[in-house]
Amino acid sequence: GPTRKMPLTASAMDFFQLFVPDNVLKNMVVQTNMYAKKYQERFGSDDAWIDVTLTEIKAFLGYMISTSIHHCESVLSIWSSGFYSNKSIALIMTQSRFEKILKYFHIVAFRSSQTMHSLYKIQPFLDSLQNGFDSAFRPSQAQVLHEPLIDEDPVFIATCTERELRKRKKRKFSLWVRQCSSTGFICQIYVHLKEGSGADGLDALKNKPQLHSMVAKSLCQNASGKNYIIFTGPSITSLNLFEEFEKQEIYCCGLLSTRKSDCTGLPPSMLNNSAAPQSRGQYRIRMKGNMSLICWYNKGHFRFLTNAYSPVQQG
């Protein structure tokens, strides 16, 4: 549960600032104003621009976050007169001011030495979130690794033409999380870039099970020695990964797929479907040390790999 008790009078901003404190927001103010100044020095003055304030940055981020709750075709729909308008927050900032801040918004200053790290523009924000996740909550023992669904980006839709919308490619990143299964609280985040030649791009990892294993290790880097039980999907489940985690006192349960999983080291007899008709509920078990591979039939074959539970013990 939470590591601190918030007062009954705490606002949404108070909770937000558990993860993004004022020093991070103030840095956004500095970097946005600095970028606006450099941009205008290079491309000409912008008479409509006034330096952004801390209050405006908080409002700007509030608009961004609101689109995940109040779904709309575009973030700019908030100020429209149509179905997606939101008059309750539209009066806090004008649309033109929002668009100006969006144009110049920056989190970190450009440095050529950082460009090899593709996420450098948002890394301070991600680090702040992670520090907040680590300090604000104690998760339960049972946790899950997965890739949550991400809706289309309303800011992107707001800033591109209809032709660009038709031509746009699939999202170039994926978000993976380690999440408390009891509460849904996110304990760890990992952003993976789907394209690029850097160490974090697919050029470096063509093999998907290898990629998902790398993602799992990154998500569990702070979980060593805590006896967590991690549940995984078929793309992450593998004998080699589970054995490596067990050495770190991290235990796992995962669905296994002969098509999606890395099945290296597992007995072939448990991976092949029997030619004989199967009865519903029929199962087979193979064990080696703490590791168990279970195959059962229920209108299809299901396989489960675990070193967290014993299939021959009750409770």
C-alpha cells in the first residue's frame, strides 16, 4: 500500500506531485523558455510568445493528462463547441496559449553527446516518475509484467494534417510495466523504441524472445532479493529467464506458447500435442528442482511454467 497518508484535503495536483515534484516542473519552465528564446533567435521573433510560468506548465500538463480520462479526437477539442468540448477546464488557459506552449515545450536542453540515447529528451521526466513509484508505494508479492494498451496520441492528431494522418506509421515505441496485481499500481516502467540502430533499437535485437527477455530484466532490476512472484505472458516466459531470476530470489509463473515463447531447454514431449483425443481437464506435469512445466487440456492445450508454486502440493 501507500508509504504515506495524504490528508483528506489533498488535491489531484498533490498526488501528481508525489511523482513529479516542483523541481522537475520548474526545470520544464526553464527549458521551455530557453528553447523558445533560441528558436526565435534562429527563425525570427514571435510577438505572441510570453515566457511560460510554473502555474501554466501545471495547467498544460493537466490538459495532456485529461485526454486519457476525457477521450476526444484531439486535445484541441477541449476548446471546441462540439461533442468533445470540456468547458470545465477550457477556461483555465486559452487554446492559442496552449498551442504556443506546445510549440516550445521542452524537458531537457539539447546536447549532441546525448543523442545516442534516443529517450534523452524525456528521460528526466521518466526518472522522476520512477523515483515516485519507488518511494510512494509498497507493492504486493504478486506482480505482473505486461505491455498496456496505449490510445492514439491526441497531441499528434492535433498537430498533423489529414494527409499525414492517413500516411502515418504505427507507433514507434512500446511501453512495458511491472505492476502490482493486487492494486494495479505501476512499480516500474520501461519504454522500448521499436526502430533505430542504437543499443535500444530492434537492429540490435532481431529475435523477439531475446528482446522480451531484455525488457523483463530491465523491469525487474530493482526486484532482486525481495521474493516477488512475477507473472508473465507467453512472449516473456522462458526457462533460461526464470532460472536467472530464481538466482536473484525472484520467482515466476508464466503461460507458455510453442509459437511465442523461447522453449529452449524444455522437454519436447511436453511441447508436442498428443495425437490421441484429450479429455477436458486432462493434464501432464514434468518437474526439475523447483521448476514445473504443466500441460493441460481445455478445448485446447495450455502450458504453464513456474518455479513459484508446486503442482503437487496443496495451498
